[in-house]
Amino acid sequence: MVPNHEIELSKYIDRCRDKPFKLGSHDCMIFASECVKIQTGQDVFSDFRGAYSTPLSALIHYRAKAKGLGYPEGASVVDILSDRLTQFDGRYPPRGCITARNVKDKNVGADWMLGVRLRRYSAFLSPEGMIFLEREPSDLFWSAGQ
């Protein structure tokens, strides 16, 4: 883990609070990747960054990247996270874990939204800005540090 990662993660969350959601530059995949990078120094999704600006172009981009990296057809962000980070199965996920929540509203263009676990809540980006949500039983977690 990077020295002072907890302080730096808090600073990053504060900087993102009022930053508008924008596909391709400030979306949930980039947010989660930055949270891991702050804690570990590694950008686990550097190969998924790219030019997209709509939900459809993001889906096409991610599917093409996943295919090019050898992931099976239809691999989800959860599959990719599980391949790159260690899934956390305990009862109390620690601060800094990457969180995935199944999106109930399929109109947003993704099956999962990604965020980071804080203390009692997880922080997620949404088109309305940063939101803080309590844990749901179906939430998934990955440790940012190996």
C-alpha cells in the first residue's frame, strides 16, 4: 500500500464530491480505478480507459477491450474485477474496498455501478453526482491491495 493512502483517498473523495459525472473522464470505472491507484500505486484498469461519451459507446468500448484482452464474450466488470483484485467475502468490508452494486435501472447503460467503501457507506458516482449508499446484501467487494 502507498504511504498515507487513507489520507489521499479521503482527499480524492472530497475532490470528486462536486465534480460532474462524465463518461470517459469521470465515470464509475475511472473513479474505482483511481481509488485503487491512490491506495496501491497501480492503475488496474489502465487498459480499459479510452474515448467514449455515451452509454452505448462505453458498452462497445468495454466489450472490445475485454475481447482484445482475452476475456470471454459477455464478461462483466465483476468478472474483470475478480480477475484483477482479490474479492472480499467477510462480513465487514474495510475502508478502501472497491464496491460493485447491481444497477436496478437498466436505462443507465450498465449492469453494475462501481464505487469505494468508506466507513458505513460506499461512495458511488451517478449522473446526479456522488452518492453515498449503505451496504446491500447483494453488494460485492474487492480488496484494493493485494
